[in-house]
Amino acid sequence: PQNGRAGVLGSHLPWGDPRRGWDFVSTGHGDVPWEDSFRALDAIGYAGPISIEWEDAGMDRLHGAAQAVQYVRSLLWPKPAASFDAAFRNQ
């Protein structure tokens, strides 16, 4: 809902104000396709660090940061030792 002064971002309003057009949410709770993002990084062979910035006005920071780390770790599964097709070669 716009009040004539707020644009798409509503940046003049404080974080957590329900009149904002958007707000930061904890990792895994928004619209970012995290699994797709990690699969794309894996497809290009990326093996560097992953940095997740945590900002969520509606969640306690200690709870939210721990939950965000747990969510990201759940997407970092080990790679298979063999290709998918190799499992069917001996049948």
C-alpha cells in the first residue's frame, strides 16, 4: 500500500514497518531461489566461500542467524562419488 510518498522500496519508513513495500527476511523465508543458486554455483565448479548477510526486522537475531546457517547448510549436500548413470551399469 502506497501513501503517495512511498515508492517501491518505501525507504523513508523504518525497517519492520508494515507500510513498506518490502523488508529483509531471514535466509530461506523470502523469494530467493537458494537451491537453484547453489546448484548453479556447483555447475560452474565454484568452491569458494559463501557469505550470507542476515537482516530480519521481524525475528530475533540470535535465533534468525542460527536458523539461516542451518538452512544454508541443508543445501550444501555432498557430491556423489559416481555419476547418476553409473549406478545402473551393473544391472
